[in-house]
Amino acid sequence: MKKIVAGFLFIFSCLFGSTLHLAISSNPSRINPILATDSASGEISSWIFNALVKYDKEGKVVPELAESYHFLNKTTLIFKLRKGVKWSDGKPFSAKDVVFTYRLITSPKVFTPYADDFKDVKSVKALDDLTIEVIYKYPYFKAVEIWMMGLLPYHLWKNEKSPMTSKLNFHPIGTGAYMLKGFEVSKDIKLYANKNYFLHKPFIDKIVYSFMPDPSTQFLMLKSHKLDVGSITPLQYERQIDKSFKKYYNIFEMPSHGYTYMGFNLKDKKFSDIRVREALSLAIDRKELADILFFGHAKPCRGPFMPGTFAYNESVKIPKVDLNRARKLLKEAGYDKNHPLKFTLTTNSNNSTRVYAAQILQYQFAKIGVKMKIRTLEWQAFLNTVIAPRHFEAILLGWGLGLMPDAYSIWHGSSDKPGGFNFVHYHNSEVDKLITEAERSVDKKVLSKLYKRIFKLIVQDKPYLFLYIPNSITVVNKKIKNVTPSIIGVMHNEIEWIKP
């Protein structure tokens, strides 16, 4: 009977089409996988572009645009590409597109932190239209994973002289399950099913992202059943939803792949003094912070790599609150009642949880005589006027992390550059050396030992104060069929979703 119902729903969706309603809180900066450094750009790009490989629902690396891959030796990787794949404008996908994307991402015309992933690549060569040879300078622990980067069409991008400002960043052509026909800033984003998608046309014809910078508006839209998928906060989950909400939505909760942190501009005289960073760390009650913000749906964060990965260091403990020690350190650094430490913490206004976190930190710091101001900016303004030019004293932000930890792009000293993710100017020669050593190791035991040492050193240096790891709580319209949770989220198989 269930198979008959599922078959009917499939036929219904094919004949009459359906629309998946989602929300987005900020404008994509560039809909281009090699330039998508913010969450909005990354999310929209993920529908439009494919990579050679991807993670499956179990977190295992599997082919995507590649049909298969294998190593000839420790430094030579061969990809065999799928036959018959087409770009959404009808042109054929080939090895030429892979080589071009690699050359563009490593080109001086492009400023992107993702270029760091390819720094140990010696050459990328098309052996024929459907075969790619990648040769690395050394054995590389992420030799396969770096090819999760979305690929660009050579035939459209080959003549672009200024890729960073190209119109193609807002009129993307990909091989993905959905297509974007147009984009306007602060307007709804509409994606249409790609009927020539190489797996099969998605059963849901259209995806509409409603632009909602205010999280409370998103929640009201969920409550009124105007959105099919969305995230809710622990406060909303515990206090603000009722039986009718739970009747309409399935609720999926699991630890998020990310953490929130307070980062310092280490070129600022105040924060170049580790005693100041240590004092602030000792003033933070991380458990109180997590409990107030998340009602038990989060836990304090120990350091830069996620629990459950080979890089996580269990021996590093959560700092205990010690206000007396914090005051003593501040005094040693030259701050007291008559000359208090003053600074501004900047965060993005469209993330209400971060704004509340900043207010709690302000209260906790006041206990040791620190006067912290809070500055909030809309996301795009925050990126353009604070992060990109490094114009801040301290910031409150979060990192979403992949299943394969990689310290280089955030923590290596060479990533302190325009477009790099090391925007707090962190430099530690031992950490740099360990990161380089780790990248050339393919032995997981050795890799784990190196990364746990990196973890410990970064926590000791305190370029960030690691705060909390929230759970992600996702709700999905119960009418949608074929929704299954996984380690990479519920939308890993969206092309199989059927919405009556």
C-alpha cells in the first residue's frame, strides 16, 4: 500500500509540479562555488553546481561528477568522469572544465581562501575528455576531499578578465539539480529544476527562498505554515511551539558541525597581550552562556576542531571561571578601576543568538571591570566593512566545519592575507610547522597526534575564545516524502523529495 501511495505522489509531482518554500536571511555575495565564503552564497551555489566528489549520508566520500577515482601511487590521483553530463545551458561537461576551474581558483585574478586547499597540487591534466590526472607535490591527507569544490563551465568563464566582479557570479550556469534564472538583491530567490540533471530531474519543480533578514519573521512564517523547511532555536522549541506546529512539522535535532567564538584582532595593542585574552577567557562562564542561549541544546566548546573527529583533543578542558585571577591578569597588563579595559565587540545583526550572546558576555566581563561595547551590522556590511578590511577590535562569529578537519585555511600564518580566513592575524611557527607536517601525512594515527597538538597550542594561545557548539534543530513539512536525517543534514537527498 505504501508503495502505491508513493507512486501516486511521484506521478502527481511530475504532472502538476510543486514548490519548496525556504527562507534566507542574507543576500548571497557571489553565486560561485570558488568565491562563496558566506553561508548564503554557499547554500544557493550548492543547488546549482556539482563537484567531482561529495559526502554521502554516512559521511563517506563518494563520486559525484566523477564516475570513479583511484590512486596510481601516493601522489597521483586519477578521476574518470561521468558520460553525458551537461551544463544547464546544454553544453557538455568535460575534463576541460575541471582543469579550468583549478587554474582559475589558483589564479592571481581570484582572491579566495579555498585556493589554499590546492597549494600542494603539482599539476592537473586532462588525459582525455573524461579523464583527469592530478599529481601532488607530496602525499596529501585531503587529496580527494579538495575536489568537493564546485566546478565552473570553461566555455563561459574562459574570456572573463575580472572574475571577482563578473556578471556570471549572479547569472550562474552549473550542472546541478536546480537552475537560477535571475537574481536581485534583497528579493526572493527562485530556483528551477534542471530537467537534464544527470541523475534525474528533481521531483520538486521549484525552490523559492524568501528573503527574511529578521529571524523572528522566519519563525512566524514557519508557525503559519508558509515555509516547508527551517531552523528553530531552542527557545522556540522549548517555549514557543504548540501541538499544531508539531503536527505539521517533523523535528530533527543533532549536534551542529560548527562552533561560535570570540576572536581578537591580534594586531591591536590590547589584544596582542595574552594576559588580556586570558583574563577575558577566565571571566566567561561558558556553561551559563550555553544554558541561557540554548536551554540545554548546546554544550561549551573546547577548541577549534569538532568532537568525534580524529583532531579532537579530549585532554583540553573547558576553562573554569576565575574572576580573581582575571582581575589580577588585567592589573598586570595595566588595567584597573581608574583605567579599565575598553573595547568594541562586533557581530552580525541578523543572527539574534549572537547578539544575545554578546549581551551576556558584556555582563560577564563587567564583573572584572571590563567595559565592552556591542556593535551590530547587517551581514553584507559586516563582511565588507569589518571582516574584509580587518577593521575590528574583537568579533563574535561562528565557523561551520566539514567532516574532514583542516587547520590550514584558518590557523596557518600564510592564510593571514587578503581573502584569507586568518583574519585575526594569528601566527605561531610551531603550529605552522605541525600543519604542514600533518598535510603530508596519510597515516590517520600520525595525523591524529599532530592535530591534537595543534588543537592544544591554539587553545593555549587564545586567538579565539571558543564558546559553544549548538545543536541544529531542523523542521520539515510532514507532507514531504523521502526525508531522511543524516550526518550531513536532512537535505542530502532533496532531489528524491516528493511534495504533494
